[in-house]
Amino acid sequence: MLKKKCDKNIARTIDLAQEMIALAQTGYEQQEDSGCGVLYGILLDSGYRLLDLAQKEKHAHMQKGWWDNDTN
């Protein structure tokens, strides 16, 4: 269990980014026009960028000893 609020927020951000990626992939598969393709393409790109940033921040917190390594 994470103790620091900042670590909890990073973990929530990782979860949110993964949710964004999953929604974008589903939406892209079910699109019916090009506008939806653009929307889900942007959502997918944003999800991956956000996930990358959050994982880097998590790693930085782990290096500082703030993050419980037994937690996601």
C-alpha cells in the first residue's frame, strides 16, 4: 500500500492512462467515420504519452526510496 499522496496520484495516473489506451483501442475498432478515428488516435497517443511520463516519475520516486517496491 502506498503511503505518500504523491505516489498514490502517480499510481492513479498510470491506471487512468491504461484505461485511456484500452478505450482508444476499442473505439478505433468500432469507429464508423474518420472523425472517430482522429478522436481515438489522439486519445491513444495521449494515453501512451501520459503512461510514459507517469512510469518515469514512478521510477524517480523508487530511486529516492519513496515508492514501496511491492506495489504496482
